[in-house]
Amino acid sequence: MANDFVQISDPKALTDDHSILKVYDPTGAMEITEVHAARLDTLEGKVICELSNDTWQAHRVLPEVRRLLQELFPTAKFIPYTEFPMGNEGIDSEKAAGLVARAGAHAVIIGNAS
Amino acid sequence: MVVQRREFTGVTKNAIAGFGFSPEVAMVIFPVGLFLVGSDLAPIQQNIDQFIQGLTRWESTVKEVKSIDPPAVEIRGKDYEENFVRMNQLFLAKRWGDGLPLLPPTEERVKWIMRGTDLLPDTRIGKILPQGRMATVRTLAVALGMAGGRPEYLPVLIAAVEALLDPGLAHQSWQATSSSVYPAVIVNGPVAKQIRLSSGFGLLGPDARHPAGGLIGRALRLLLQNVGGAVPGVGTMSQFGGMRYTNAVFAEDEEGLPPGWEPLSVEYFGAPRSANSLALYTVSSATNITRRGTGKETPEEEALGSLYRIAAYLEAPNVNGLKGYDEGAPGILLLSSIAARQLANLGWTKEKIKEFLWENSRIPFSKLKRTGMLNYITESGIDPQTLADPWPITRKARNLMLVVTGGRHPTQAYWMQGAQGRKTVSVHILLPADWEHLLQQANTDLGPPPPE
């Protein structure tokens, strides 16, 4: 199938040639308005916040992740998910974003599984 | 970074894209077993390096903000028929189809569809989430063209997408959810009959004499999938899917309303009578209810029995409807004109029926506890001490949507249970200046409108 079609940039050049069918891609424009944050050089000395949707065992998974990372990076500061709004709507809120920013977060771990 | 289960990685990428990022994110992915009650957490330790990698070394492939317009697609074959088949195969391979044949969204077809609006092709209707690609008038016309639609359907599709994007409906949530949610669109005003939208027998389709509802609904589904990213098992995790090939797009039988009854647009949303508008709400199921009696009851007994029977269907621990408890609808009840008139002749107004159903579908506290519904109510932020016993299925009786529609026959009623929407939405339908000409052309193409 790969050789049966090509993508072209100008859909307007209609042709009477019935061996060619030009159609729109139906997916719409993708507007990238934000770039992902640069990664950290190390977790040592950094502030890492947790956000939880409060489901799918987040109350067990996130503390375990925290415990293991804290062992490996003793100077990292973890702020537990219980310090922020929880639930799908809670973590998708301006309030949560504001609290994370005010906590001086260098990174955020979001859980869990949905 | 995100902790995710394997099956939901597509949902996460969509959500990230919906926030304006490139559709990628640092994720640590586990099988579902880790996320179940009593799970073994050892896999976290075994994969702790992935957490470190995600926080310190992961890199995005996109380094700058930009807008990416998808290029058009050119298909080459020996003739039109072969191209038609190949286009359909290609669209399925790219997850742009629904499995039924699509008409080619050529420049010519899309231009034709866009005659249904005076808006410019690049007019932005909004981002359809969670994937968050931009839906313009042209994007909608492409979907409607693919679905087999016509120009005179476009005003309803535009209004439906505007309604769907209302923040109160939180479509990014129900697009991705495991529930089987789909939008129901109810059209009021002269436009319904003008475009042959059904309010009669078999209104949920299929219906060759009234194809508008199916085709507008199919276009809506294609938009939710192609622009919004709701590809089954990838972007929408709906376990069963629901009525999703065409959603549910239909009209109210306004001419069949009993004297004194206002149409939904007026009674529920306060629109002027005869204005063209649509209501959109999210539902998750559809149940036929035989409401007529055996014929041996008195009219009063039959009416009362039918309403008690309907109320019994409404009395359900609908976890999915809790988000809309205050301002949404517990569901949409469809009653035929004949049934409505029978009730009206016995003194039942729309308001009285809604009040009766609200009162008689209350759920006893013991049942809320037994079914686990109480836990969900508590989790939604309601103090169980403040709950009335029995508990009403919605905050107030007026929240219930009652629509007079369907074949003019007394036997059945239809209940579409509400799901996930925080509020109901109504939008005005804007017609183009060339409207009459479009309708004349429809008569030429399709023959005269069907007799009602």
C-alpha cells in the first residue's frame, strides 16, 4: 500500500485524470503551543511533586515510587500527592498548578493508570 | 512524567496534545496488574531506572512551537473505482474511518458541503479534545463529506460541535473514558423538517427517507475520532462503545406536542418558539420501555401504571450520572406524541410528569448502601448525612429531559440514561443566506420531502 499513495501539499490542483484521487486528510491542524520542559541534570537537591488521580492504587504506587527514589537520591525533596488536589479533576486544575509552582517544583510525577 | 498502564498510553498522548504539547510524554508503563487491589509492587523497584530516565534524560522530538497542517492525500490507481476502494482502505489503515464506506473528501465535495454556511472555511470552531487538533469549518465539511452528508446538514453539525465543546460538558473526559458515552442531539425549530431530520418511526435510524440524523451523527463521530483522537482502544477506552456509528441525532415532534406543551428548546432552555436550535447531552445507554397497558385498564390506570413503570427504569444507581447531578440531566425520556396526548388529556403536564418520575424514582438509602452507590456519592463531595432518604436521582425534577418524539403510536417509551456531562447545552443553529436554494436542490437530488 505504501507505494499506492503520496501526500501532497496542495489539494487545490484538481485534475480530470481519474487515475488520481486527491482528498483531504481529515485530522485537522495540530497546533503545538507549548514545548516540553527540559529534563533535570540530576534529582539530587531537586523538589519533586506528586499528583494523584486518587484511583488505581495511586495511594500505594506513588509512595513506593517516592520511597525508592528517595533511597537513591537522599537530598531530593518529595512533596506527597496528599499536599495537592486529588482526582482527575483535582489535578487538572489551576489550583493544583499554582500549588505545584509555589512549592518550587523542579519535576512532577503524575499517577495513576488512567 | 506519568505513571501509566499499557493500554492507556494513547489516551495520555492525546491528553498531552490537548494541552498544546507535541503528542509525547515521559511515561513509565506497567501492565494493568500493578494497578489492581492487592497488587505486587515489586515491578516498581524493577523499573525504577525508567523513572530516573523520564525525569533526567527523556527528550521531546519537537523543540519549537508550530502549527502543522496535514497535507492532502493523493491516491493513484487505474480508475476512479479502484481509487475509491484504495482510499477507503487507506483511511482505515490510518484509523480515519469507522468501517463503513466513506465518500472521498475531495476539494470539490468539501466546497459543496461548505455551501451550507456563510462562515469562512478557516473559521475555527475549536479544539476537539483530548487530542486537541483544530476543527475549522473546513474540517467539519470534510467529515460531513466523508460521512455522505449534504450542505444543508452543515449548520446542524456546526452547532453540534459548538455545543460539544462547551466546557461544561468536559468532553475531554468522556471522550477517553471506559464508559460507553455518546452525545445525543435533539433539534428544534423548522430546520429539522427542512433537512428531513426524523421525529417519527425509527428516528434513531437507519432511515433512507430521513438520512440527516445518521449522517450528521456519523460526521460527529468521525470528528471525535479523527480530530479528537477517540480511536477505540487507543484514544477512547470505552469498553463497549455505545451507539457510536451515528450517535443519536433527531428532532422533536413539535407538531405532535399536546396543546399547552412547549418544545424542549423552550421549556428546558428558554429559547424562543420556532427558533432553530439544538440541545446536546451525553448519554450512555438506551432502553425501550413498554408503557402501554394490556388494554383492560381504565385510561387513568394505564397512565399511572405506565409512569410508575418508567420511573422504575429511572431508579438506577447510575454512577456515570453523578457529575451531572446538579445541572445535568439524569437522562432523556422519549415519549411519542400519542402517548403524550393521552397523558395530557388526563391532566398530565410536562412538569407534572417530570415531578412524578422524580418522586417515584428515588432510591432508598439502604439500596444506595447495598449497591456501593453511597461510596461514589460520598467521593463526589456530598456529605452522606445530608442525603434525603429516599435519594432523588437528580437534584431537581426539571433536570429530566422529556422529548415528544418517535413514531405516533402509544405503546413504547425510550430512556437514554445520562452520563458524565456536568450540564446540558443548547446552541442556536445559524443558516446561510442561500438556504432556500439549498433546500430546493435537495428536493431535486432526493425527491420531494417524505409525507409525515
